[in-house]
Amino acid sequence: MAAFASTLRPAPLTGLRVLDLSRVLAGPWAGQLLADLGADVVKVEQPGRGDDTRSWGPPYVKDEDGRDTAEAAYFQCANRNKRSLCIDLAAPEGQALVRRLALEADVLLENFKLGGLKQYGLDAASLLALNPRLVYCSITGFGQDGPYAARAGYDFLIQGMGGLMSITGVPDGEPGGGPQKVGVAQTDIMTGLYATIAVQAALAERTRSGLGQHIDLALLDVQVAALGNQAANYLCGGKVPQRMGNAHPNIVPYQDFPTADGDMILAIGNDGQFARFCTIAGHPEWAQDERFATNPQRVAHRAVLIPLLRQATVMRTTDEWITAFELAAVPCGPVNRIDQVFADPQVVARGLKVEMAHPTAGTVALVANPVRLSASPVQYRLPPPLLGQHTDEVLGQWLGLGDAEITGLRERKIV
């Protein structure tokens, strides 16, 4: 282990400068990923107010005495490893300051409405003219063109418009049926992931061309792309997918099942796994039944098979089933609450909760980055910043401004 540790190299994006003008989730998620990978990410925020999510509480981060701080938990999820710089974008002097920062940046992230930064001279065309090597990433609800381009986009809205809610939830006609959103802002998070990939692709291309470019990312585009097999099912099969609860449109059995003390997930992906399941469940004849022997037949006869399985699974507890199925390599698992997730031995062993020192809370608990790089790992350098915490530091390091200049900007309420 010691020999391996000596081979560690700096994080992959060390030395990269990112100017993050985004707020809420999609853009900040991308900024945090780039920061975790080593980039110097400077989050530009409105003086006195900052990112909207700073006030999206409760809950708030608690201090060492258990009292609420002013830092909303939501903000913590997407702003680790960044430095916060406050600039008034409505002031011409503030706009000039951002242009100077853009000259020093490799990447700029923004999620203003279409044309929102053009009035300030901070749009892609203006800044690429000043810094042709800049990778400028715009995230909007509907993209830079098309009939909806000027509309504001929100995750919930896009989950509906992009088809996700039409395939999520209890089937129509059953109790609780109707459209249902995913329990987190899934479209925002996926857009942040796509943005991170796009930025790194543009940086790789820049090594050949020497030039940056404008990245146009839309929440709606991402949500449609992320329909995955459900989109393929429609495009190839012509049948509109419907809500199926926790069932899978192409695989059976692949859903939740009741047990003697709760619920469990069965994720049986092939006929061999199904045969082993049937043996453990005490019904080996099911695997020989021509209606159930192969996955296409199980899909065709799911209405017959699933009730039979449910009658069997209620005969043992969740733990008893999981123990038996794991020994036979039948994919299964519990339906955990989030507190149970963070207590799960595998989650604990993988270190998916990290504690970081925090200037007002003492420490703050965060979810670890899931990317594992053997030689240049993710670094946890900075907790989510306080509003404007690094204004003087960034202006000094990026622009070489002295104390007197920064004091003047403060007196004029530019920073």
C-alpha cells in the first residue's frame, strides 16, 4: 500500500481554471465534478444573496452545538471544492471584472436564460472573441434555438415534457396511479454529468486545434436522450411505453416483491438466474413451464407469473431471501431508506460519506465522489464555500489585484 501511495499523481484537472456563473443544480453539479477532479473552480455569486440554493432550507447545516447555521443543506450537495467570489453583474464595472476573469479561465459555466448574459457582454460570442481558447458551456432548459428556446426550464417541468413522468409511477387505473416525478432532480443531475463530459471533450479537442468552443446543453435534450431503452422501445417497436410501477418493460421478474417483513428487489436478468430462483423458492417446476422458461415468455405471461411469485416471496423475511439468493447468485437486495443506505456495510466500506472541516459548522457531512482513479484520485480540498468567502483571494491570484484595488471595489459595491 505504501509503495502504491508513492505513485499517486495530482488530480487529472489540476491547473485548469473554471469560472462558474451557474446556480441551483445542473451547472453547479458540473462545476463540482470538475473541481473534484482538480480544477480551480471559482463560483461567481451575487453580493448579499448568492446562489438560490443557499436559502433552500430547512434543513440547514448544524454547528458543533447542534444549532442551525445559515448554510442550507441543498447548497452543500453541489458546491464542494469551489471558491466563492461575489461580483455585481448588473454593474458595468462588475461586468468588466468578469471579462478579465474570463481571459484567465479555461472553462466558463453558465445557466442563464437565453440571451441573459448578452446584455452584459458576457455571452459566448463576446467572450470567445476575447479569449479564443475558452470553453464556454451554456445550460438552458430548451437550448439555444428552437421554438421553446426563450422559455425558462426547470427539472420538474422537463421530467414531464421529456417523457420521464409518463413512465414513472403506478399504472393508470390502480390506486395512486398517475404521473410521478423521480424523487431527486434527476434531469438536472444528468445534465450536469453531460456538461462535464462535454467540457472535457472540448478541452481534449483544444489540445489539437488550440481553440475553445461554445457548448449548448439543454435539459430537454438530456432528458430525451436519457429515456434509454424506453425511447428505443418506442422508436423500434412503435408502442408507447406506459407506467408500470417498479416492473421492467423488457425483463421479468425485475421488480419489487413483498416479503414476510417488508419488501425486496429481484433483478433476474437471464434464464439461469430464474431457474435458480425457482429452486430456492420451492417451485422448480416454474422454470420448466413453457410460459416461464425464457425471458420473452415470462414477459408475455407476466400477468400470470408475478402473482405466483408474490405468493411465494411473502413466506420468508427479506434477510432470509437475500441470504439464500446471494449464495445462489440470484440478484436481489433490500429497499433501503436513506438512513439505511448510509449504514449499509458496502456503502460504509466504500467511504461514500465524507466529513470536511467547515468554517461555521465545524464539520459538514457530504456524499463522496463515486469516481475512483487509481493514480490521480479525487481530492477533497475545500468545503462548500461561504458567500464571498474567497473574493479577495481570487481577485489577487487570478487578476493580481492588490488590497487597495479590492477595497475600492468593495466601497463601490462591485464585489
